[in-house]
Amino acid sequence: MDVENESPDGQLDEIKRLLKEGQKIAAIKMLREETGRGLKESKELVEQIEAKMVADGELDKPTGVGCSGMILLGAATIGAGTAAWLFA
């Protein structure tokens, strides 16, 4: 898939804006609504645009710490607090 040619006219800038704001899901949703593409195809296209933006220096590389990372951090904090309380 060619990123520049596969995205609809005028939508590339909007997709890039959403990605810069960390709104990847919104970018996928917008692309689906505007083009009628399926979820998988829209996700792949948005991820290609994101990868090109990272390669071009337009966007910092995603850190990969999402909801699951925050949940694990919270669980570790609660576990440490509980252990400290039990063994105090």
C-alpha cells in the first residue's frame, strides 16, 4: 500500500494531526468513516502513515506504554503497599 496515494484527498493532513495528538484510534475511525474501508485496512494504512512520520522525523517513536503498562504499574504499587502493610 502506498501511504501517500492510498489515503483520501485532504485526509492525510487530518490523519497526521490526529497521530501527533496521540489519537491513533480516532485517525483509524475517521479514515473508516470517510472511505468505507474495513478496520484492518484502515489500521494498517494509519500505521504506515505513522511509521513514515517517525522515519521523516515528524513524530516521535511511540513508546509502547499504553493502558497495560499503566495497569501493571498500578498493580505493582498496590502490591508493594500491601506487602509493606502485612509485614510491618
